[in-house]
Amino acid sequence: MIPIIVPTYAAILVLIFVFLSVRVIQMRASARIGLGTGNDPAMERRIRVHGNFAEYVPLALLLLAFMEMQQHSRYLIHILCILLIVARVVHAIGVTPVKENFQMRVGGVLTTFAVMVVAAIALLVGLIR
């Protein structure tokens, strides 16, 4: 089965990723930082928000696409995809300021982990059903 649900959410997440990329590029240009953080805490935070997104979202999407291929509940897939989007936006909002919102950061991370764990367990259960 070719996934049709997850690609829609993947497209939304790509737009968020590009937005986060542009924020880093804009700050690099305005602060004249060619590589690294330039010892700028705000730059470091933008880079880490972008990097953290790049580290977790592709694997989460892969798990969700595999769930769709195994024909798990469409509702569960939609819920997990929506939670992933919310989690990554909340994480970005929480981490971006130098005086971060720790609750938003933790909430975003825990929700991202929850999506991935639920998807992984669903895939393993799908192997034995």
C-alpha cells in the first residue's frame, strides 16, 4: 500500500523545516556569522531548534509511513501526525528564546517521543497480528 495520509503531514513538516532554516539563514546574514554560532546564544538556539527538528522528524515520519503501509487505523495515524506537528512547533517556540520556556521544550520533546514510541509499538504489534 502506498501511503497517502503521512505524505500530507510530511509536506506540512517540510514547510516548518524550511521556515526554521530561513530563520537560521536570516540570523546568519544579520549577525554576519558564516559558520557555527559566533558565540551568539540566540544563534545557537536557532541552530539547535533546526537541528533537533532534523534529527527527530524524519524518523518519526518513517515510522508513521510504515504504520500506514501496515494499514493501521487511519484515525490513529492522523492523531499521531497532528501530535508530531504540534510537538515540533511547541518545541521550537519553547527553545528559541535565550530565556527558554522549559515546559514547552519538555512538552515538545515528550510528545515527539510519545508519537515515536506509539508508532514503534504499533509496528511491532502489526507484525504479530
